[in-house]
Amino acid sequence: MAKMEAAGEGKAIFQQLCASCHMLDNDATGPKLRGALERWNNDPVKLKTFIKNATAMIASGDELALQAQQRGRGNTMPAFPNLTDEQLNGLLDYIQNGR
């Protein structure tokens, strides 16, 4: 998939799976997503792992996952295990760049 297509898919994934709890630039039920990669120490692998299964990362005691849960005021994000790495890359690109 070309980069433009991946970014477009990232926006569609955000709108379908994320927008009910998250906004890009403001906190909602979940924390704002712009800057999420920086909050995960610029580690896209960890952030993508959290997106795929936040509950497991929180249960493991991962410090960044616990901080993310606190930013969400105790709400736990549902798991999205079926998202591919390519889809997650598009989602992260959309979150970071708004495109």
C-alpha cells in the first residue's frame, strides 16, 4: 500500500475505532492522541502493542501502559488485535500528522 493510501486508511481507522473515545488535540473519554508517540518515548512498537491489547500491557505492570491508563482517568482501552502493522503505521501517521 502506498504511503498516501496508508495515511488515508489511518484516518478511516481513527474515525471507526478511536473517535468515540479520543480526539486528536483534546482530552475526551480517553486522552488526546496528538503526541501519543512522544508519550511512549518515541517507541512505536510499544505503542502499537498497547493499541493491540492495552489490558495485557497494564496487567504486566508496564510503566508507560499504567501512565496511559491514568491519562484515561482509569478507563481501559479495548483491544484491537486484528489491526495489521501496516494499518497501525497508518493510524500513527494520522495521529501524529493529522493526514
